[in-house]
Amino acid sequence: MAPKTIGILTSGGDCAGLNAVIRSVVHRADHYGWRVLGIRDGTMGLLDRPLRYADLDLAAVDGTMMRLGGTILGTTNKGNPFAFPMPGGRGVKDRSPEIIAGVRELGLDAVIGIGGDGSFAILRRLAQQGRIPLVGVPKTIDNDIGLTETSVGFDTAVAVATEALDRLQPTGASHARVMVLEVMGRDAGHIALHAGIAGGADVILLPEIPYTLEKVAQKIETLRRQGRNSALVVVSEAVRTLEGKLLKVEYRGGARRLGGIGQYMGNLIADATGAETRVTVLGHVQRGSPPSAQDRLIGTAFGVHAVDLIAEHKFDRMVAWQNRRVVDVPLADAIQRYQAVDINSGLVRTARALGICLGD
């Protein structure tokens, strides 16, 4: 087999476990005698001139790096290359040919893209346009990519949210308060559901299940009658207001991100029940943690399989976790099959069986 040069990049939001993927790709590529180039800051490293990349060998990927959160290569969730915003508000420009030229300049025989559904859609379009052999590795704390049971970063995010509930419960009980925890997840409620069950939440509100304030207040009153002086409420960031509005926070520079539903629910609960409420918003704390053992294992297995797919000349595929093993699926199918919480799933039934209020 002729020596190859493969590129690897991380795109979209960061999460824990990305470095485990990078490390395993380098190790597996070394088995084949291949060179690995790490592209800096996602596709931005291929847009800039000179190109920004790192030559990754075994010395660069020791065991320390898989313990680190984030990505040693950097990432970005801005600047769609097909509609790249130009400086000074001068509209947008299609800069995809520059990225394809960057791939050619580096002599890449294949690219491994670590991303979510949005990143995959862009990378796949670039690959088709430039005839670039592409393999995808799924990562997102939201766990909303189709055809895989889990994605890199999800388990760590759930662990962080669960630990937050472990810490909020005793302080809530000490002060007779309702503790509201707002977690990430974008349009999917997987983090809220998993952490809520694991952390002993009394109320879990998901974007997939409409709620009423009456049901939430009723649950808290029931707890009072049972002798409880506090409650734990988990709210996914994409839960809407009673009027159906999606709350967002605007940051300096004009970027708008989901946020604010936790405080909204805290105020509603206080007004409806008379309870003293406190709100905690985890935000990026869920992304930046050192990866859990599972995310290290999943990321490592994904990286090895991604390199093996290149060796087998199988492209336009995404590695996935199904039935306790690594498989690969068509990348297009994974992008199209958005995976929200199934309201009839075993975990939803488990929550209901435990008496957890889902707001409906």
C-alpha cells in the first residue's frame, strides 16, 4: 500500500474527547506508515495563507493529550466557506475553492472531519465539489446526529450536568429552595433527560415534550405534601416559553445563542408555588471538562475505524456506535436523520416510572 498523507480537523463547537480521536488517528496511521497533518481551527486553517497545520507524529500525541478537554487543533463554528462574511460588512463570498486548493497544496489523500451535523453538511459539500475523500467522526454534546447511539462529548456533558445536580441538591435542601438547572443540548433534550434521571431530578423539561406550568407546580406541591422542602428542576435550553417563544441571549458582536429559559422557569415556579428559587446555567462548563472514560474509549475507537476506512477506500462514510460496537454508515444518511429525544423511548418511560414530572 502506497504511503498516504491524511488530514484531520475538528469543526463546530468543542467538546471533551476530541483529542482522544486525534491521538488514535495518528497511532493507527503510523501502523500503515502514513503521515497525518492536523489542520488548525477547522476549515479556517485551509483558508488562510500560508496554510495553518501541524505535522502530527507519535511524539506529538502522548497519553497526556487524551486527558485534555477541547481540541489541540482548535476549532470554529463560524464562517461558512460557501457564504463567508467579508470584512466591513461587504457581503459574503464563496471561498470553497480556496479550501479545496489548500487540500491540494498539502497533498492530502483523504480528510477525517470530526464534527456535528452542521459541520458535516459543509464538509461533505466541499468533498463533493473538490472530489476529496472524506470520513466523518461524530462529536456533539447534543447527541443529535443520526444513526449513532452516542457521539464524542455527550457522556462527559451528561456527567458534568449530573455532578451539578449532586451539588445543587444539598444546598437546595439546606435552604428549602427549588433549584433550577439549565443545560445545553440545542434542539434536543438528551443531556437534560440523561442527567435528570441520573441526578435525581423531580422535574425534567425537554423541547420534545410540551409542558404546562400547572403540571410543574403540581409536582412541587406534591413533594411538599410528602415532606420534601426542596426540588430539582432540569430545563433544556431549547424549551420554549408558555407563549411558544424560543429564548436567546445576544452576545457582543451580534451572535445569538439559546439561553434564558432557566431564569424564565425559575420566575414562573416562584410565582406559581411561592417557593424560593435559584437558577444555575451550566453553559460551556459542559464542554470544557476533561473527557470521561467512555468518551476517551469511544473517541479512540472512532479514530481507529476512521483510518481503517481510508485504508479500505471507503469514503463519504461516518463512523458510528451501534449495538456496543463501532460501525460505519453513509454520511448523508447520518446528516439527514436528526436524532431528537424519542418521547416513547425507554428512558422517557423510565423517567415517568420514577415519578419525574416531564411537564405534560
